Amino acid sequence: MEPIKTIQSRFVPLSMENVDTDQIIPARFLKATTREGFGKNLFRDWRYENNDDRNPKKDFVLNNPEYKGRILVTGKNFGSGSSREHAAWAIKDAGFDVVVSSFFADIFKSNALNNSLLPVQVSDELLQKIFEAGAKDPLTELEVNLEKQTIKILERSKVPSTGGDLEETFDINSYKKNCLLNGYDDIDYLVSITDDIENFEKQHA
């Protein structure tokens, strides 16, 4: 997996709450067993008229050419419902490396971290500021620094109403943080500490 360190990018604002995994990737698309190809069906039922990918819904944000980037910003309670790992696969395959919300379902959060997708949980207040900044200027960028565990709105114009850049810290499991910073999955991590494991075995033979 590619390491995640600092990501500075524009973002796609999906200002919907209680988005469950069946809305993220509908059950009828779960037949494949590899991670590739799920991105084209991300939010499938919301993106297209009558499930026809030749007729995208113009009012859905993923079909709006003004919004793009490596960061998906969503409403509160994202990823609830069934525990399908395919939800994280679809978001990652669609080109996103970070998902921002004020609350994530626990199983989705775990699946995201296991698939090199960084879930950043922020306060309700900062989430609203992000949506407001994006509505005002679709070119607004966010900076997510995993090492420092910070997320910042990078406003192009430091308007008095917000006082310029807004920043907040976020929590992450220290083991998962180490894996994301180094591009490790669980097996890669074990390989990286082979010497420590061998030394432990020698000491406890």
C-alpha cells in the first residue's frame, strides 16, 4: 500500500447524514472478491438515473465537475449498516485517500484503516465550516497531516468571518497510524519487526 503522510487536496462535499454501507456500495455489486473496480459503483443509486451510468444525475455532487480531489467530506454517522469491507474498497478505488466526518460507524472505520483509507473524525463545528468553505469556493483545499494528526482548512482568501485557516486535531490508533505512515498492511508490519520477533524467541527459548 502507498504510505499516507500529508495530503493537501481539494475535496468533494457530500453533505448527507446517516449514509450506510448499502448506499455507499449497493449489495448487488458485491460479487467480486478483489478490490478493483468498485469505484465506478460508488453511490451508484444516487449517481445515475434508473441505474443507467449513461445518465448521471446532474445534482449529485460526485457528478459536479466543480468538486474533485482525494478527500471525501461527509455528514454525521457515515458507514453505518452492514459490515461490508467493499464500502472502503469502493471509496478507495474511486480515488479518495481520506474521508472526513463528525462520526463514523466503528466497523466502517476499522475497514477503512485496513485498506489505506484514512477516516478523520472532526467536531460538528469544523465539519460545518468545511462545508461552508466548499460552498463558497469549490477550489478550497484541506490539509491532512497524519504524523501531526491535524486537519486544516486552507482558505484561498483569509476572510474576517473565519479568521483564515481553521485547524483541528484528530485521534487515530497508534498501530494503524504507523501502518498508514509506512504503507504497511498487517503482514508487512510483522515482516518489518522480524528481527525483534527472532530476538524475542531466542530470549524465551
